[in-house]
Amino acid sequence: MTNYSSPILPPSTIGIIGGGQLGQMMALSAKAMGYKVGVLDPTDHAPAGQVADFQIVAEYDDLKALTQLAQQSDVLTYEFENVDQTALKQVENLTRIPQGVELLTITSHRLREKTFCRQHGLPVTPFVSVKSMADLQAAIQKIGQPGLLKTVEGGYDGHGQFDINEQTDWHLIESEIEQTEWIYELKQDFVRELSVMVTRDGQDQVITFPVSENRHQHHILHTSIIPAQTTDAVKSKAQHIAIQTAEALNLRGVLGIELFELSSGELMINELAPRPHNSGHYSIEACNISQFDAHIRSICGLAIPPIRQFEPAVMVNLLGKNLLTARTDWPTHPEWHLHDYGKAEVRDRRKMGHITVTGPSIESLLASVSQFR
């Protein structure tokens, strides 16, 4: 366990591996608290680099660049799972890495993640490791179908996965299956997708955020509704699962937990994200402490107050050209909290920004952003 007898205080430097929008919002929180921020990202003027004190432009597995960032930082964190763990281990003695490498080892590999959950009594769908077509057929026989075949590493927003059902194109899978390792999961017939952010502060207190209800399009998060439109019992169960998970991981920083709510009210963990999560963006405007504030406080060993949500919120992602529409319409929508990530290239289905709206009525909030839905 990291020794937090001496919290990391401003104006210390926080190094962030990754320069995307999550890193940008981490950096903005850190800067508001008085910290210095450095970023490692291969894209010059990356979103996080635009608001940081300095950016090292290099690939994430560039050991020389990572060493430079570690030497210039009092604490090191990351904004995504696919960090080069070998390189990160080599700089552990140069700076504090409160989240550690083990958290990445577990959450960057779907088979290890699901196995970890099962070993700690955390609810997950039945799953089987797959390395060949024979393995896949055996997995289908063992746990049934429909299911999802996913690469154990990499892939996001629907990439690197196949639906397994009566319409599956087996030839397409045959051409790819032996190129990497896969996990086959039984598909659950769920009524809604939920998520909850959880963290642990410098005094080892575990703190959860309100439960979000998430709606996807083409496997990409599109709209989050907070609080989730489900029962108090389900929300309480989700937060209990989050606390169990944080304790099992000896968590530092923020962890996003994606869950499926079944018709029975039972919950199953879909994925763990060892950093702030897209569905937690609402907390910037809707809560006393945002998920990014909580992440910075946690990795620096500071206290975090209980999370309070002031009023209901809806967050909608701006994908591709939706950002251009939002920029045009924003002046006539004073209720919109527009976040433009400053990405150089607008691409279809790329997360370019988001809008959060808050108010007493979920229905009116959804209507306010209906043009993006």
C-alpha cells in the first residue's frame, strides 16, 4: 500500500500518461487546485497538452520519454488502460504511482478482469477463454448463446468484438481468431446499463458517486441520465458492488464500473475502467466534487468529502460532426454546459465533446439535448 503519511500538495507536479479528453479534465481539476501538470502523448497539442504546463510528445511505450515524465513529476497517473506496463514498472522507483501497475494488469485484460471479479465474489456473466474455432464451439456448448466474442486486450467502443448468434459470419471470425486471444461471454438480456464511479481517499475512506443510467448507439456511450431511472434498491446494490470492488483492488484514483441491470433486479459487472469514466462527466456541474477532482485528491492522498448531487443531470456525447452543430446552437441554449475537447480532426463517431444539462426534470433535460439523440 502506498504510504500517504505525507500527502502530495500543490504546487507539486502531476504527470499524466495520455493526452485525451480524460487527461484534459484531470489537468483542469489539478490546475484549479494549484498543481503543475505534465502530459505524455504522441499527438502534439493533444487535448490535455493544451491545458498542461508541459507536454512530452512521444509514444506511450517510449521508455526515455516516460522516464523524463516520471523524473519531472511528483506523482504519475494515467487516463486509459492500455499503458505499457513493462515501461511503467521501470519508472516505479522514480516517482509515486499510487494506482500501481497491478490495477492495469487486471483491467487491461478482459479475461483477467472477469476472473478477478469471480474470485472476489463480484457478479459477472459466464465466460470462457478462447484461442481457436474449436475453443469457441466448445465455449458455446458450455455456456450457450447468444454471446459476445471479444479480444482480451485493446478494442473499445465496439471495436474488437463479434456478436455470436444465428446470423454470425463464421468466415469473418475464422480469419481473425488465431491472431490473438479472446474471451467468450454469455450475452445478458438486460433492462438497462448502469455505471458508478468509486474512489478511495488518503484516509482509506471509500466514496461512491451517484449511479448513472447509460444509453449507447453503435456500442458507443451516447447519453447518461443521473440519477439512474431505477429503484433505490438497485442503486444501493450498485454502490455496494463498487465498494466491494474498490476494497478488493486496494484502489487509488477513480474507478468506473459498468453494470447490467437484469429484469430480476440482479446486477452484473460488464467492465472496469481504472480512471475517470465517460459516464461520470456530469459530476463536473452536478456534484460538489467532480470525478476528476476526486481522482486528483485520491492519487495525492487527500481527503474527499461525501459526494452530493445538487439536482438531476443528463450528459450527451458529441460524436463527430455533432460538435459542429453544438458550437452553432450553443449561444441559444444557455442551459447547456458545453465541453469542447479541442481535438484537431472531426471524425465520424469520434468523441469530440459533451454537453451536460442540470435541472429538476429529467424529461425536460432530455428534451433540451434531443437534437443529438
